[in-house]
Amino acid sequence: MIFAAATIWINYEVKVNVQQGRGRGHGSADTLGNVKVGQLAPGFSVLDLSNRMVSLADFRGHKVVLLDFWATWCGPCRMEMVDLQALQDKFKDRNFEILSLDQNEDAGVVTEFITQKKYGFHVLLDSGGQVADVYGVRAIPSLMLVDQDGVIQMLQEGYTGDNGDLEQKIQSLTTKFSLSPK
């Protein structure tokens, strides 16, 4: 009962306060943990669900990347993932990649969840939370939009229920990228 009440209160605080511009650290920001908009995104290499090593550097010069820090047990993360799949579907042909970094969970649990929900974005395992620590992630979900040059363009902490700004930023970055000389 207490857990249910706390979950409802947290979701209310995030949704209402962010929408009213009183985010208390939730929503869009210029600084989040150890990173800032305009800064080069810290590099990392972790395993994906297929046991292949994936590095953020693999995408530099090729794709706009959305980093998503989450866990299967996190209710707001689950809500965010529905929106992320919509973004993946919309921008799948636009040099855009979602790297969804699960936090400290067993690969089997994560694989079962992703398979059951039929999510099509790239899921990585941040075992031990090393990547989250480098970025200074304080809460999940946290999103970080990185342009094709590896520079952080947008930060978002918590589930807002409105990814309009994020979608516009992705649209702008992928359009700019597709028009730039290669």
C-alpha cells in the first residue's frame, strides 16, 4: 500500500512539476550529473544483449545517438520506453540510434523484457553502473541526446510524458546531419 502511494506521488510530482516548469531537477536541463549540454559525451564500451561490445565512439560521424538509462523494474522507465520505440520507428531511416543502457540487471531478465515488449532499439548492459557513474546519472530514466560529432545536445531526467522537444531536436539534428557534406 505504501509502495503504491509512493509510486503515485512520484509520478504526480514528476509529471505535474515538469509540466509547470518546477521540475526540481526533472525534465530538460543544461546540466545533469557530470555532463553538460555542449560538452563532448564521455566515451564508453559495454556489452549488448547479443554479447557484442558496443562503444559510443562507433557512432561518431555516422549517427545521432539517444542514450537512455533505465531498468526493467522502473515504472517511469517502462512508460518512457513506449515513447522511445515511437521515436525509433519515426527516425529509423534518419541516421539515428537509441542506445538503451539497462542498469545493473541480469541479461536474461532484460532480454525477456525486451523480447516480450518487442522493442527494436539497441539495448546495452551497464553492469555495475559504470557508464551511469561516469555520466553522473542520479535518477532513471535519464536521456542524453548526442549529435553526430559526439556533443551532448539535450539532457532529460525523469519521465515527462511529452517528448515534443526531444523529437524536434532529433529532427533538426538528423536533418542537419543528412544535409552536411560527408
